[in-house]
Amino acid sequence: MKLPIVQYGDPVLRAKGKRIEEVTDQVRELAANMLETMHEANGVGLAAQQIGEPLQMTVLDISAVEDRPSTLRLDGQEVDPASAMPLVLLNPALELHEETVVGLEGCLSFPEITADIERAESVVVRAETLDQQLIKIEASGLLARALQHEIDHLNGILFIDRMNSAAKAALASRLKRLQKEFSRA
Ligand SMILES: [Zn+2]
């Protein structure tokens, strides 16, 4: 089932996600609904906060993006990133590599807003799957960027927090408008 995506202004986007201790039918259903919602919206990632649930769960799928490459090692094995999609990650822990890169980002909770954001070029993520397997993801490129963006969401951090002050200033009136729309709704 496709779910409504929470827009900027809703305080749930600032909530830190609760750990998922047990994969219940409810968690599985939520994951399926998040995948459907992300795919319908042509997003590459969606965090539980964005459908109004402050939980440590995110879904990702970068397979439809052809012009921004990624690499992926899954439990130490080099794999074709597209073939490993979609990912459903529970309770992810993120390690950043030092080297950074600037790239364009958008967010399904910020309609029509994009900005260049500096992020680590590659990351290591340890997370649980819906089968309660612990997996290790080593990623670079778009997938590394998407993982950082989504795991930020799980901690209540938004991509506007990562923008430089000039980019944020340029967006200030649009952000204010979004916040006002939320308080009217
Ligand atoms: Zn986002």
C-alpha cells in the first residue's frame, strides 16, 4: 500500500528512530509499504520517519539511476549494486570514510528542492535485514550518498542541516513556506 509522504515542517522528521528489536508482521508490512511508496515517488531512498514512523528502518533502491554510478561490497563480496536492490535496512550503523565529495541531493519530504551537499565518498554500514541477518555494506558513489542521507533521517537529521550556509540562505523563504503549509494543514 502506498503511504502519504511526510513533508518538511512535521516534527516526526526530527524524531530519532526507535531500534527495531523484533521483526514482526507489522514491521514487514511497513517495509513493503515503504518500498511501494518510494518506488511510486521515483525516490532512491525512504526513511520510516518520512511515512510518520520514528523507527530505525530505511529502504533504498538506486537501480533506476543510470548516470550516477555506485560500487557495493556485501559482506566483503563485490556485487553489482543494481542486483542487490532494493535494500531494507534495520538499525543501521554508519562509518564514514574521510574523503568527501559534493553532489546534488533532493528529498521526498522537500518537494522541488535540490542542493549540492558534501558527503563522504564511501561508507561502511552494518545493519540488520528483515531476516534478522547482520550484513556489512561497503558502498561508494550514489549508494554511499543515499545511505548517508537515509541514516541521517533515522536520527532526525535532514539534508538542509548539511547544506552550506549560502545554499540554506538561498532556500530560506521556500523552507519557511513549506513550514507554514504544514502548520495550516
Ligand atoms: Zn530525504
